[in-house]
Amino acid sequence: MNKAIFLDRDGTLNKEVDFLTKIDRISIIKGAGQALKIFRELGFLNIVITNQSGIERGYLTEKQLTGIHRKFSEVLRHNSKTLIDDFIHCPYYKGGSMKKYKRENFFRKPNPGMIVKAAVKHNIDLSKSFLIGDSYRDMKSADTAGVKKILVLTGYGQEALLKCTKEKIRLDCVADSILEASKFIKKYLEY
């Protein structure tokens, strides 16, 4: 079985920009590429899982999202190979306006659906996997799925830390950035 690093996109890999709808708004957080390289060297798959209610709200199309993710794959490379193994997104949002996606969905974080989908698709052992994200929804999703939880303080991390503490979600690590998270995982595996 494989092991994976599940990665939130906005606020974790990319600076938080409130609905990334255009390629020119991609702004990779310093050290993200280096962290992905470390994860790969440690034998992990790098899988991005991201809520994308902007599709349901009409801010961007599935095709535009595919283009954005293609650009992430082009930017986050090492030795001419992408460092991201898969992108899984959820366009559903019950508060939106498009009938097609206007509903609750098992795949929308804080539900664990995207993690479960990736685990089945890539034959992943969740007990050996981690999720890195900057939101309470990320941590709740990881908690429910049974993967280790690393909260990064980029993006919405400070607010999420307070909510996780209040909701008694035990975090495995709180890191200043994804690069710091990669160092934690490396040390964790050495024990």
C-alpha cells in the first residue's frame, strides 16, 4: 500500500487569495516546492484535496480549474517531473446558486470524502498518511478519516488553531509553514 501527504491548496501551497480563479493569481508559498520534494523522497504521494465552491458560485468553470491545476503541476516540479500526484476537488456548496452543485456532499471538507476517494484510487494506507492544511475544515476532515493532522499557520491557520483547540481536535503538529511541516514528518519517521 502507498502512503500520502494530503495537501490543502489555498493557504497551504498557495497564498490565500479568496477564490483563486485565474492562473496569474497563483503565488506559491515559499518552501512549498522543497517540502513536496522532501515528501516524495520519503516515499509519499502528494495529493491536493481542495474545496472549490467557486465553481458552484459561478466564479470559475471546471475547465478553468483544470488549467489552474495544470499550472501548479508545471510550477511545482523537480527533475522535469511534477511533484503533485493528483488533484481532487469538490465543487459542491449548499449555499450557492447552481442547481447542479447546490447541496451538501460527502466530498466537501470537513467531510472526509476526498481523502477516502484518493485512498481508494491510489491504494493508500491512511494510518501512514498525513494531511497538511490551514483550516479547521482540513483538520476535521483528517480527524474523521484517521490521518495525522498538521496545521500550518499560513492562510487561516491562526483562526483554525483557536477553533481546533475549542473543538478539542488533537493536532499532531502546528507548523509555521509547509516546509516546517516537512521537517516534522521527516523527524517523525525517524522514530
